[in-house]
Amino acid sequence: MEYQLPSTAPDAGNVLKFIAPLIWKSKWMIAAAVILAAAVTFALTASSSIQIWSGRAVLKIGLAPSSDFLAQKSGPAVLPIETPRRTIARLSDTAFQEKIIKRAAFEPATESISRSMVASSLRGIALDKERDVAVELSAGSAADVQSAFSAIAAEIGAAHGELLDRQIQVLQNRIDANKASITTIEEVINELSDRILRLMPSPRRNEPAPLPVISLLATTISGWTELQSQVRNDTTLKQLCEPTVLHVEADNLVVTHRSIDRLRASLLAGAGMLLAIIILTIVVSPPGRASAR
């Protein structure tokens, strides 16, 4: 009589223990196959060319009251809100570029490509004029270029506007303080004038006027005149301030076509070589040893 060993189905743990070493030994071949499939898929499905719209704008940095002039009345009365170099560094800052991309209203069809294009192409160039900075960028459509410029104008305007408002507020505080002093001095002048009139002797007696009071009145009037002049100058200085403005040059909004035919050919050639290497590796690999019985 023949006895047969009872057969038992392998459990999941034993199967995993058996398969895991095989997968690990072939990990590079599996990874290569995945890369090959992705490259071939991209090369066969990608369009032969993409449109790239490039635009150029000129950023004119605004003017703000000079800190030295406000504090010590020395140097130029107004200066650019920030130097062109600082503005260019701001445009190159990754965090600032993220704000631009989030604010810009890109078209749904080109939003993905425009986001990457704007982030990689946005740059500032110092021009010959002291306050001018050229801004260049690329996007997937003309509308996206305009949206990116609008976002830049808003973000730069907000940053520069905060700096400008701070300096103007200092100037306005000085104007308000001088006006309050003028009002007080005018009251003093009226009181001194009334006092002089009361102390003035009768013309018949031909006596001199009270000189100390007249001297004080003259000094007070001199201070009043100086404050009036300061208020006028500060008001004029406030009118000289300018916000930062971005001017888009419509004539420089151009479209170019970037061909990816060479990229496609390179990917297909590389995929072919990778496939040949995989096949050659399988062919020349030594057969596994037969398991001992």
C-alpha cells in the first residue's frame, strides 16, 4: 500500500518569503522597466511642439521721502523706495515667486505649464535709468503672461506701498506737529500785540514803546514764519512722492514654438538601448542551480 503525504496549500507568509528575495534580486531590472515604460509613453504621446509666450515690462520704482532728510534735513529730499538691485533680488526670491504664482489667474488649459514657466523664467534686469528695472517672463499663453505681470504689479505695489506709506506718515506727523505749533504761536502773537497796545504810551507824551515786548513779538513772528515755510516745503515734498508702477510693453509680447522632436528621438533611442541591455542581461545570465532533491 502506498502512502501519500497530505498536501497543504502554502500560506501567504511562505509565498511572500519566496517571492521577496526574487523581487529584491531583480529590483534594478524592475526599476529599469518602469523607466522604460514611462519614457516610451511620454515620447509617443507628447506633442511635437509647445507654445511659449514671452513678455517684457518696465518697473519704475517709486519715490519716497529720504530718511536722512526727514531726520537731519541732509541729502536728497526724495529717493527711490528701494534700490534696483534690491528689487531684482526680490523678483528672484523663491518665496516672492510663489506669491506671484498663487495670485496670478492663469487659464485652466495652460495653468500647469505657466506655473513652471513663470517660476523658472522670471527675472529682473537693471536698466540705464536709476529707477527702471526690466521684468521678463514666459508663460503658456498671452493671457497668462498678462496675468503674471498683473500679479507682479500687485505684489511689488504692496511691498513698496508699505515702505512709502511709512515714510509719508513720518512726514505727515511733522506737518501736523508744525501746524499745531503755528496755531499756538498765532495765539501768542495776538496776546503780545494786545499787550503792546496796552503798554504803548500816549503819542502826546512822545515816550518810547516797550522794547522787551516788541523784541519778543519779533522773535515769535520769526519762528512762525519759519514753521510756515517748513509746512509748505513738507507739503511739496509729499507731492513729489510716487508709487511704483509696472508698464507692460505690448510690442515685446512675442510667441515662440519650442520643438521637442529631438527630445522624443533621444528618449526613444535611450529606451531602445535600455531594452537591449535588459534582454542581453537575461540571455547571458547563468541559469540558476537546480535545487537539490
